[in-house]
Amino acid sequence: MDKKIKIGLIGLGTVGSGVFKTLKNFDNIEIVKIAVKNINKPRNIEGLDASLLTADPYEIVNNPEIDIIAELIGRLNPAFDLIAKAIENGKHIVTANKELLAKRGEELFRIAEKYNKVILYEAAIAGGIPIIMPIKTILAGNKINHIEAIVNGTTNYILTKMDVEGAQYSDVLKEAQKLGYAEADPTGDVEGFDAAYKIATLASITFNKRINIENVYREGITKIRAEDMKAANDLGYKIKLIASAYLNTNGQADVRVHPMLVSKKSTLAHIDYVTNAVSLSGYPVGSITLSGPGAGEFPTASSVVGDILAIAAELKISDYILPMMRCRHSENAVMTDISETTNKYYISINAKNNKGVIGKIGTICADNDISLASIVQRCVSDDNTADITVITELVQEKNMQNAIKLIEQDGNKVNSLIRVQVQK
Ligand code: HSE
């Protein structure tokens, strides 16, 4: 029988347990050690021998027997030090750590190249959806310059519930926390950090350039109101948290995360609850959307195990892992600041119901080179204010921001400014 490939797992939480349970079925793989935080915690995992557990991850990192380490603890520290040392010790790495890749991936990939090792991370972008390996391998002949994706299940769940139930954000968040869909501190998800880490790494692979996470524009979903959902629906849209990356003709990258009105006819409008999806446009392939479970024990384990098996298969042949799996870029992307971008906008304004108010808003927009696609006055409240909903044509972000300032200075309240999907 062939030599077994030896694996060390760092982390035995939700994903780690799924990886353990899945890998048990492969005869050519042997899990030799698993590092956990609390060695005495009761765990109901069939086939888990307590002698596999250690509280010291360096027992794995420094174990000369181990070929591949799967890091499944998340966060920057101690994950960075563990992975760096493991590579120096000759291990290949599989990780699901989006924050680490987005913030310190460059350093890790440099170390991996120096030591002729690979870091694979299919699970870090959209859980169970295969996207990294397809882009690196079977789509390698494409020039991909456009990605729009839903890569955060928590926020997609909240937005779907708001849409279906007409509920406000804070009520749905509370319910999502009770059901375990949102964390007690939901900041990482609802403010768009998680999606920003994912799109930064995905864009790096897609554009073959390093994307500095500091230059990824990020806006979360906390300001979205039930009224916006309703207005968007009436206008033929859904509101989704979209992570996007565009490469313009000058080679500049525009990478961002923000809520977006997407046409009800678009594929992403139909991705609901915790499901994730990645849409990309490439030449020669055209448009592709991959959708599926973006998180959870077994979907994420599917991607981690796929990466482990890919490395294991290569190790049978040679110690030099398939070049296509490696990090192949070192150049930093020139990135476009959001103020320099051109977008369509949905604006919800609460205005005094005075004569000429719509005319004044129209004039401010015209003065700022903003052309309007539609303007609708929805209702007049008891306090004699009216809700005015505007959809613009394509306009410069900085002109839009200037107009918003002037509309507010004129005594109106701008409740929402949400970008609208542009079919590219
Ligand atoms: N918190 C993420 C989500 C899953 O809600 O999609 C892990 O990346």
C-alpha cells in the first residue's frame, strides 16, 4: 500500500470537526495530531481518539512526520506564527482563515515560495463553493475583469428576512442571534469586514495582483431600513450586500463591499438566506455564477478536504506541487478610490412637503452633473414631510456626495444612499 499522507489539524471547532469526520473515510490520509484549546472539553465525535489531541499547536508545527497542516482556528494570532513556522518546517498549508489571508497573505505566500510549499484556501472565500481552484486551473485561460458576489451568509440571511417579513434590521438581527445565524458580536459580518477579506483575496487571484485590504471600500448593512426594502421592491430590485471587484481598462482595480440594489431579474437577486454566490464575467467563457452553502461544518469541510487531497495527490508524485496551485503574482494592484468611481444610486429623502421641493432637489442634482432616472414622492406624513425616492443615472461618486450635502443643507434628511447594480 502507498505511504499515507500525514495531516495535522489546528482547531477542532465546527469546521475542524467536519474535516475530521470527512477525512476519516480516506485510506491514504492519516490524521496524526489535532491541536485544541481545551483538551478536556467533552466532544461527541465518533472515532476521535483522545490521544490525538494536544493543547500545544507547536507539537503539530514541529512534528517532522506531518506533511500537511490544516489551520482552522481563524484570526491573525497565533495563526500567522503557526503557519509561518510550519512552512519553514516543510509543511504544506490548508487554511480557511480569510482575515489572515487578506491582511498578511503576502508575507505568508512569500515564505511559502521560499520554502517551495503551497498554501491552499478554498474554504476561506465562500465556504463550500469551489471558486479559487476553478479560477486557478480550468478558468486560467480567461481574462476575468468583473466579479459580483454574495459571500456573507449572515447578512444575506438578515436582508432576506427583512425583505420577506418587512421587518426592521435590529429586530431581524436579534432573531438571527437567537437562532445562531449571527454572532453575539455581529460586527465582523454586518459591517462587511468578513466580505471585504473574502473579496480582497478573491480579487487577488482573479486579477493576478495583490489587493491591499486597506484600499477595499467597505460599508455594512446596519443602515438599511425596511422602508428601503419596500421601495426597492416597488422599483424592481432586491437589496443585497454585494462584494465586488472590477478591473478597468487601465488595469486599476475597484474592490468594494456595500449594499446594492440588484435587479430582480439578476441571478444574485435570487440568492436568499445563508446561501452564497459568486458571479464572474470572463473572456472567453462569458458569465458564470456559482452558488451554494457559504459556511457550516460540512460545506466548509468539503473545501478544506478538497485542498488536502489535491496536495496529497501531488505529494505522491513529487515534492514540487503543481505550479497552478501556487501564488503566481507579486505586483500590487493600483486601486481606484471610491470617490473616483461612477455608480447609479438609490436615494431616500425625507423632505418638508413644501411647493417646489422636488424641483429644488432636481436642480441640486443637475448642478452636480447628476441625471435622474426616476423621482417618486411616496407619501405625506402627519408631520407634513414627504418621502422622496430617487434613482440616478450613472454619476460620479464625488458629485453624488456633494449633492447629498447640499440636499441636507436645504433642510431635508437623506435617510439612505444605496448604490444600484449596473449591468456591465
Ligand atoms: N460569518 C460568515 C458568514 C461565515 O456569515 O458567511 C464564515 O466566513
